Amino acid sequence: GAGDAAAAGDDDDDDDDGDGDDDEGAGEGGDDQWRVEEKRVPFLYLTIDVPPMPLFRDALDQNVIPQVPLAQCMAKFDGRTFQDLVNGDRRQFRVVRLPKYLVVHIKRFSKNTQQLLEKNHTIVNCPIKNLDLSPYVDPAGAEGDAAPRARFDLVSSVQHEGKADAGCYKACVHFPANDTWYEMQDLHVQQIHPQLISVSEAYLQIYRRRDD
């Protein structure tokens, strides 16, 4: 099932936050010109933005590829961080209810001022097990008096290797019967070490909630 999220802001749009999510949000402004709205809508996946890559190169004249933790990118949903949209709106987001399976979309592709497709190669360090999303979940969204179940394990990862206009996609899937990860590309399947998944150029991450 889908999850729910919440946000507030001075926007005049319906529910499109400009990043492909179907999440809900609310924002606040310290000026009378701000019109605050709050709404709650379901989402099928959460889109996170990655920091821009540095413009400098290393001593070998090669681009430096930075690494950032997933928690830094998830700050978008902490209910405090503002997201400034191109139309001047400001929004804040908070997850109200988490689904059994959570899809995280890492926004790597965008168009520059010349409308050319670019790719951000920044590595997002994603934990394989026991991802704690409780800092981004509204406790009021839990059913009854129970605390929201907010710990997840990674079950699949889709990666993109290469440039924006080329490259290839690979899928890594966890096989629970023998607790082993496999990398798949077309008809090629091979075992892969899970630590390599957390430092790959992931594009989609699929997590399963722990219900124990």
C-alpha cells in the first residue's frame, strides 16, 4: 500500500511539489504575504535530491565524486527543512504513515539551461539493514497508541552506470533463503557483496519494513 506525507507552504498548486512525489506537505512563513496551506496525500515513492557535484578536479585531473549519507538527503522530510520551488513557493514535508514497502527515488537526472540531460554521480550511502526513518515520521500518524514502525531493510536496488545519455541499468536483489545478494543485468546474474551496493550510483531503492 501507499504511504502518507504532509506539508505546508504558500503554494497555489494542488499537490505537485515539483520533484515527482505524490506526498503531502505544509509550510509556514513569517510574513503576512504568505498563505499557509496544509494537506495530506498518499505517495507511491519518496524522491530525494542529492547535493550538486563539485566543480574542481583532483590532482589527476579527474572529477571528484562525493559521498553523502542517506540521512542527509532525507532531511527534506523532517518537517522543518524548507524546499524552495522555482515559482517562489516554499514547502515543508513530513511522512505521516509508512508503507510495508518503501521506494526511494534518488533524483540523479536533470536538464541544464540548454535543456541537455545531465547526471549527478554523487554517491548516496544507503544502509542495507535497519534503516531508521523515525526522525521523518509524524508520531501522530501511528495507529492507536503504538509507536510507528519505521525500521526498514533493503531488498532491491536499481543502479545506473555511465553518462546521462548512455550507460546501463543494473538490479541488485536480496534472496532471503540464503541471505545473499545478486546483481542482474540482462541475462547475466552474479553474486555481489552487499557493501558494494551501499556505495553504488543507486537510482531506485526498495525497502521492506520490519514488523517484528
